[in-house]
Amino acid sequence: MSTTGAIAHLTVKSPDQMQELGRRLAPLLRPGDLVLLTGELGAGKTTLTRGLGEGLGVRGAVTSPTFVIARVHPSLTGGPALVHADAYRLGGGLDEMEDLDLDVSLPESVVVVEWGEGKVEELSENRLHVVIGRAVGNDGPAGAPEEDVDDVREVTVTGFGARWADAGLPALETC
């Protein structure tokens, strides 16, 4: 069982800010990193991953991999590739995920798995877990359009393992 390292808590107020969070998180990532994304449908998991792809300088549009299960985005800058997987439709644990060969991709790539909680943690003791939830009790400013309030998310980024002990996650809160 890996230990918890750094934790960052953020309020994200729009899809643009979610994508920007991904761009800010990207420089902290390196080959071999596993990132698990947890949140309900429409929470912003793919939007965050799109920002990660931009920040990592990868090729191809980052879109939801739900129907293809996984997409590989090679680096355009000599950095790690981004492997973006979606475990939503996969019922089994790591056994079912093994068909995707994520363990083979992991050493030279950044692997992001949407809906991966409880399914892929065994791939690495050193991983990031990003939990995206709707803001609770936020009525927004008086007169604010309801869709603006609906876009507000509470994001918790938790590093597990020695890799994330001093990785600068709390600095995400101040950006």
C-alpha cells in the first residue's frame, strides 16, 4: 500500500479553468506517471486531460476515449507520450485493463485513466489521483446565470508514493 504524499484542493469555475489546470499540472508529470481521474459524467475529466495534452505538447486532439477505451498521443516535443484510457465500460479490475497493455506503456508515457479508481492502482505505487466533484452549496452570485454555477468544480489532487512527496502539488492552489 502506498503512502499519501502532497495534496492540493482547488475550486475550478469553468471548463477553461479546468483545461488550464491540466496545462499547469503537465510540467509536474514525467514518463512513468499514472494519473487516475474520478468524477461523475460531465465533471471535466476529459477537459482536464485535454489541458494535460496541451501542456505535454502531444499530437492529436484529446477527446473522450470511451468508445475506443484508449488513445495514444505521441509527443511533438520529445517528451513523454500521453496514453489516455477510459475504464468506464470495463467492469473487471486490473485483469481486464491488462488487455490495454498500460503496464507496457507506463515506463515511457504519462498514463491517464478516467474511471480508473479501484481498477488500475496496482500499476504503480506512485500515482496521482484527481477527484472532480460539483461544488456543494454554491448558489453563485446573485443574478449569475445558472450554467455558470453548474460549471463550478471542487478538485482534489492527491499524490501517492514517494514520487509525489515533494512534487509541488500545493503550488497548484495558488495559481
